[in-house]
Amino acid sequence: HSPRSDYPYTDSLGDMSEGEGSAAMASAPRCQQHLVAEAARVVLPWVLSTMLGILTALTGAFIAINCDFLGDLRFGFCRGIAFADRNRCCGGSENVDLLSEGCVPRAASILSGQGDAEWVPWPEFFGVDSMLQSWAGYMLSFTIYALSSIIWTGLATMLVHEYCPAARGSGIPEVKASVSGFFLPTSFSEQCLLVKTLGLALAVGAGLALGKEGPLIHIGVCWAHVLQRLLSHLMPMHDVIPLHELACVGAAAGVATAFGAPLGGVLFAAEELGSVRSLSRHTLIYAFMAAFAASFMLKYLDLNGSNRLTLFALSTSTHNPKKEWIAWEMVAFCFTGLIGGLGGVAFIKLNLVCSAMRRRCRPHGRLWMLPVDLQDAIARTWRISLRKSQRRLDVAEGVMIALVTALLNWPLTLLLRSMSNEVIHALFESCPHSRASRFSLCDVNAREMPNSSFMGCIVLFLAAAVRLVQTSYTFGAAIPSGLFIPSLYMGATIGRLVGNVVHILLEKAARTDVQVHVDPAIFAMVGAIAMLSGFSRMTVSIVVIMLELTGELTYVVPFMCAVLTAKLVGDSLTPSIYDCYAKLNGLAPVEEQHDIRLDMIVADLAEPLPATAQLWVDGPVPLRQLTALVWGGDVPRTECAAGGAEAGAGGEVPVESPFLLLHGSCGSNILGVIDRERLQRWLSRQDGKVSASFEPLGDLPSSDIVDASRLVDTRIGRLSAQAPLLTAYCVFKQKPQLRYCICLDGRSDDRSSKHILLLSRQSFYTALNEGRFPLAHRARTASSAVDAAQGGQPMPLRFGVGHECQERRQLELVQIH
């Protein structure tokens, strides 16, 4: 017998003893499974990021192709190439004659690569003279233009109303709310993804005052939720990458797809979404991967045939001496930023007025933009009532928006009639250039000079003012809509106007033999980014996006100056449009608080509700069942409630839970919360009653049924169990009427696999005062003592239990009551 056989060991040659060898052989399969799981956790986020970029880019390409095709279908069609827009049919945008609605003569057959390709305007197809030659052609072109816009908009509103109302708007407030912890399953479902894609193509193709860039961010986040749900059946996705971080990756892919700006997408995720919830370093790397994949896919597809990724690639090089700016021009750039900030404030106020009128008239079945007497007259004449159908109301509003937009766009100016992307690109171009000349932005006699005539300035101002009004009444309707392109449009027109005015002033002040060197195209780009900042209040990300859009590195400093000015002016007057709509939709804006720091999640503080504290209501409830439920005993189970009871049977939670949660029919919705002690007192006073109804009985009293609806507290909100406590703090602080927050802790849609948690306002405030989680607030009176104790440096906040915090004179607990 050798003493070394008594001990498991490994010698210098790596030999194991018999005991350790058998244990190692037994643990080998577990080690292999662990290695496979670890490999999946490392590789799967990269695969998901790549898939997100590719899927978002393909969706964006589908939307762009249909937008261009439907938008140009209002003017004519391409004979020879199926589903081709006018630029593709004519061989490029420079070969499009916007006045005659056709191609430059003999340009299509030579440059398009298709010998039989020909763009046919609608007057020519119907055998009528062109709109420039006869009133008949003009009216025919306008009629088809308006009818097409009305049809596309009506289809978009019907899709949104019938299949997914959550697909309306830009979706950016919902994205920020989801990342911050709000539970919004319908806003990121497969149905919402499909409706948003189809509705966006129809709405943008109708020529409305909206863009597709903001909704593409929502689409990218929808793809993130879809992929997470698909893969959650294979493995716990929260261990691989949390859902809120995957949503940030999808948002970065959406920005890269919308603008062809991969770096701007990453910075958007860090600036906008990272401000509501902290993001890890790995999240930004995955966002970088998704943005790269989306941009590479767009480069491979090459939708516009120019082999360029940037949306507004300019013809003049950024290093051209003509594009140099002088230091004194910074005053004009600041003034342009001031106009951008005020323009954003004006839009927000106008849009909120329209939204308030829409919400006030909607319950009465009336259109907010028409007088009541006129609507009643139309209803009596056509025998159509909007009060009986919300679908008719939404479709009627969309039709009215499309009709008014067409009536304003067609007769006023070509800047309004054409697609917004083409107009913005022309405004960014320096003279002489054919793209700018087509919109009369260059002088007719001297093409290298801008058109700074009085009429040219009036047209620019009119286009900006009309588009401001159009965007105000369009955004918020039951259609997918974004604000990036409308804000760029308004800012570019106003910026070009400011550049023309500066050019005129310098011409009058300078000597006749000195050539004035001011390019209004520079002011157009500065005005565009200033207006975008006034709308959204973003800073760093939109500067990078504009650099990637135009490739103009020379204008970094003017861009920064305009963005800072616009943001400071806008923040001093109104919140951003996305924060305003978050409040309108009942989503409390989540932002960092200066006096509080919360590091835990809601699930750590919320109380689990067992099956004995839940009641599924499918009509009146017998009082015997309520008595057994409140004072303990067997809980009668229905077919619907069986799954929920099993879900809570895992851990024996005491029956004396202070709350009782009411579910609707088969748990489809949550009716409210009942205080158990209050219900006990109420039951003790019931004599001669058989059952209780938790819904109002109305005018039908019963001798056997007692109305218990006043016991139900419906002031509840729904949060994700993984939401940070900062979200709960902001919700309770900004919604004083809210009493409870319900949290569902589960990954699948099956209710039996979920654990229901409840967080009440009272328990949340009690936990704050008891110091149950890291929370501290610096006392104002002790700031000097703290600084002195640290040698002039602010004392770092210390965290501990309640009595320890009270012993520290420099710190005090937050009093929130």
C-alpha cells in the first residue's frame, strides 16, 4: 500500500490518482456543456448584431424603393422598367425635367442602360398636352397627384388603425421608454414591424410632410425584439445580452440605414438611449457592428446607382476654396442656430395645439380641422357619421391631411411639390449646379451666383413656413411619420434664405471690383442641422450624422455652433418634441436626478404576488370564495386561473399578502388592486348578499349582487421587472395619482411561466426612508463642512443602512413624501 494512493494529486507528468481521475471523467460532460454555453454567450451577440444590421438595411431598402416608386407614380410611370421611379427611368436625378414631369430629351435611352425605357407623364398617357402647355394638362396632373396622395394616405391610416395603432408616429418616444424599462409589447411586435414598414412606404410615397428616418429607428428596435423572442426559446437571452442593450443595437442599425451614417448611429445610441439607461462597453461595440453591417448592406445594394453611401453627397469638394468660411461668418451661423431653435419651439407649440384639438374632438367623433357645422352638414348630405366608427375618423383625418397638403404643395412652388430628399439635396448644392438650377436656386443670367432676388427669397420663406404648418398638423395622426427630413427641409430653406440675405448685404457694402465670397449652400447645411437640433435637442450625434450625410468636414465648427445655439434656445422654452409626446402617451420621461442615485432594479424591491393573492374575475364573484381567499383556505380555481395558481405554488408565500390582484377574463388584462384589510372590513358588513361585482353595475341593481367596484384601485402602471429603480422613481414622482406598479417577470407570453410582482407607492417610499437600497442626498447646509473634511474636494457619497446614514451629519436621507 502506497501512501500516495490515499490522496488525489497530480504529479509533475500530469498523472492523476484514481479518485481524481474518475471525478474528472464524470465532470467532463458538464465541462463541455459549460464551454458550449460560454461560447454561445460570446458569439451570439455578434451574430445578433450582424443580423440586426442586415435585416434593418433590407427593410429600409424595401421602404426606400416603394417610397420612390409611389411618390413618382403621382406624376407618371416608367415604360420599359417595372416598378422604376423617375430617377432610375431617366438615368439619374440630373436627367429629370421637373417642370415637364418627364426626362431630359433622349436622356432615358442613352443613360439608363435600357433602350426602351421611357418616363411617361400622365397627360401624355391620356393624350393631353403637358401641364406647361394647357390648363387641361395642368388640372389632369394635379388631379392624379392629389388622388394618389389621398389613396396612399387612406391605405396607411387604415393599416395602422385596423392592425396596429402602436405603429403611428415616429416610435422614438416608445424606443426610449422601452430602453428605460417600460413594458410595451405591442409597440415592438411582429405585427407592428409589418404595419410600420408598409404604412411608412405609403405615407412617404404620398408626399406628406414627414420622413422615414425616425420610424426606421423604431423598425430596427422591432427587429431586436423579434430576434430576442425567437431565440429565447433556445436559451435565456438575458444571460447573452439584455433586451434593452439589444434595442440600442437595433436603434444604431436604424440610424445607419436611414442616413447611411454608421458612426452617427452608434453615437445616437450612446447619446439618446444611454441617457435614460446606462449602457455597457460591449453594447457600443455591438452597436458598431450592427451599424457596419447595415451600411455594408446598403453599399452592396446601391439603391441610387451612384455607388455612394451618403444621402446628400455633394459635387463640390469640401476642400474647394469656394467652400472656405471666414471667422466673422460665425455671427451669421449663430443667428441661423437661433432661428433653428425658435423654429423648433414654434413647431412644438403648434403641434401640441393640434394634438390637443385632436384628442379633444376624437371622443365626440369629430375632425379637429373642420368646423362642427360643416361636419354636420356633410354627415346629413352624404349620410356618413364618423361617431360610429373610429376607423372612419382616422381615415377621414388622413384623407383631409393629404388633400390639404396636395392643395398647398402643387400650386405654390416646385420646392413643395417635389420629394423632400431631392429638394434638400438641391439646397445643399453650390452654384452652378444643374440640381440647384432646376429649383431656381441659381441666378439665370450668372449661373455661378445664387438667386438672391426678392422673389427667390420669398419663395424660400414661403416653402419653410408652409412646411412648418404641414408638419405641425401631420405629425401625430394615425400614420407612421418621422421628423428628421421635415426639419432638415425647413432648416435648409431658412438657411439658404439667410445666406442670400448675407450675400445681398455684402454685395451692397463691398466695392464693385471686389467679388463677394459667400455661399448660401453653407448656410443651408447649417440651418438644416440647427432646425434638427431645435426639434430633437440632440447635439453630438446629429453633427456626426450631418458630416456623414454631406461629407463636409470643413463645417464642423459651424455645425457645432448652430447646434449649441439651437439647443440652448430650445431648452430654455420647451422640452423636445419626443419628451412632449412621451408625456402625451403616458410615458414618464426618465432622466437623471441630481438629488438621488438608484442602483437596483424594480424586481429587487417589488413584492411577489402568489396565487393566493390573485383573483380571476369573469363576472360576479361569490362572497364565499372571497371570504376563503381573504382569510385563507382553498382557493377555487377556474380553467383560466389554474395556470396562474400553479405559477405561484413554487414558493409558499404567506396568505397574509397585503394586496389582492384582480385579473380580467382569463387573465387577459389586469383590472386593479384591492387592499386586503379594506376588503376584510367590507366583507364583514355584507349581510344577505350572495356575490360581488368588481365592475360597476350601472342602472341594474340586484338584490343578490353587491357593487364592489369602489374597492378596486385602478391607478396602476406596468413596468418591466428588469427596469431600474430610477424608472419607478420618475413614474411615481411625475404621476401623483399612480398607486401601484405591476411587474411581469418572464420571457414567454404564457402566463403560467410568469411571476407577478407588485410595487406600491407606500412600500417604495418606506424603502427609501429605511435605507433598504443605496440612496443618499447631500445636505445643503453641510456642503462646506464636507468640502473642508476632504481638503477642498467634494466628499464622495457613502451608502449604508438607515441608522448609519443618520449618524453621518454630512448626509441625509431623501424625504420624498
